[in-house]
Amino acid sequence: MTGVVAVLITTFLASAVEAIEMVTIVVGVGATRGWRSTLIGAASGFGVLAMVVVVLGAALSQVPIGPLRLIVGALLLTFGLQWFRKGIMRVAARGLAGIGGQDPHETAEWTGPGMDWTAWFLSFKGVVLEGLEVAFIVVTFGAGSNQLGAAVVGGVGALVIIGAIGFSLHQTVRRIPRSLLQLIVGVLLSTFGSFWAIEGLGIEWPGGDAAIPGLLVLYAATALTYITLERNRALGLRPAA
Amino acid sequence: MRPPLSWIVAIARFLYEFIVGDDWTMAASVAIGLVLSALLNANHIAAWWLIPVIVVLMLGISLRRASGRQR
């Protein structure tokens, strides 16, 4: 059984990775086009995401735990490996740099009357596209651990915290090392994905749940090794024969 | 291509990009690894080690291929 703390940490970090870009888009659009339409667009986007979580969560809750763990584990592992790989490449290339980009407050504010549908759409699209991955992780991770409530709390908690940072300290949110967070989440998703997929096949792990920290250490060591190799490769260095 | 066929293709393409991403060999390796694990288990052979080994090896192969493409 996966502990509530592990569920909270994984969904919080996964949500934080996407929330950084989501908040940057919303703050950027709000600062340039005006806040009212932007915030309505963001709220509409969150409405769509909430529906995705409810519908997908209800569908997965009907599946028995054995097959569910196999399906969820295989999906999380496949999906987590994407973030694992991207995280290694980005940390190797850029280290702990944030996402950077232009300050959204450097451009003038749009002051047209009524609803600004461009702002609404840009904000809505930003929230839905960036949030879809979070919704997927929250639902599958919550269903696999049988703790959907904790998974939702972790995901929403990160959105609230990153959102608050984004609105109060506009520059700070873009300095958060997103690539490193993506790598950490990739390692966590691959760990739990591997564990659940194998468990779902009816195969016992040596030591039961104690295998989870073992997998975590193996994948973290793999990440460090590949980051070092990628950096050396980028610098044109070759290991001594 | 006309709707609804174009919608089905668009949804399938989105799901493929979303789950599989830009290196299909990683997803294929996971699928093959799970099938092999099930076969080993059915023959009473320990199989828990196979997926972690595939993860470590395939990450290395995929990263090497990606950095080769960047050159």
C-alpha cells in the first residue's frame, strides 16, 4: 500500500512542473490583455480539468485493483519515462535554470471594453493543455494507490502555491528549476509505475513494499549517471579506456 | 479526410503524442517487458527484475540516439 505522503509528494511535484508554465501563461496574458477575461478563461479551463478528473476517476474506480494496477502502472511507467528522459536531457543541458523568457509586464495592457475573447482563449488553452498531464497523473496515481482524495489535494495544493507565487512574485516563478522537478517526477512515476505494473501481473516483489525505495534509489542513480554521461558527451569528453 | 473520421484520427494522434511521446521504442520496450514478465511468471521464474533492467537500458539507448540526432 502506497503511503499518503508518497501520493501527496508525487502529485504535488507533478502538478508544480506544469503549474509553472500554466501560471506563466496566465500571468503573461493577464498583464498584456487585462485580468478579467484572462481569469474567467483560466477558471473555465480548471472547470474542464475538474470534469476530466471526476469522469476518469469514476471510470477507473470500477476496475478491480489487480487489472487496475497493471493498466495504471503500465501507463504511468510509459508516461513517466518520457519525463525521466526529458528531465535528464534538460538538466544535463541547462542545469538548474528556470524556464526564463520575457517579463510579461514589459508589454502594455490591453484596455478594450467587454469580454476579451483572445485573452479568454489563450488563458483557457494554457490551463487545459498544461493541466491535462496533471489531471492524468492525479487520476492514475490516485487510483493506483487507492487514494484519489490525497492525489487531488497534492495536485491542487501545487497549483495554489505556484499560482500565489506567480501572481505576487512574477519573476520568481520562472526561476523555479522546472527541469529538475520534471526529472524528480519522472523518477517517481517510473518507480511507482514499475512497482504497480509488476504487482498487477501477480508477481511479488522481494521485500514487498520495501522494493519501492530500492527502485527509487536505482532510478535516481541511473539519472545521475546519465546526466554525467550526457554532460561529458556534450563537452566532447570520452571516458578513459 | 472528413468528420467524424478526421476527429477520430486527431484524438488518436493526441493520445499517441500524450502517452508515447517522441520515442516509441521506450513504450514498445515497456509493453514487451510486461509480456515477457508475465511469461516468465507463468513458468515460475522470478520476473520482478526485468522491467527495472529494461528501464535503465532503454533510457541509455534513447538518450544516446537523441544526442546523436542533435549533432
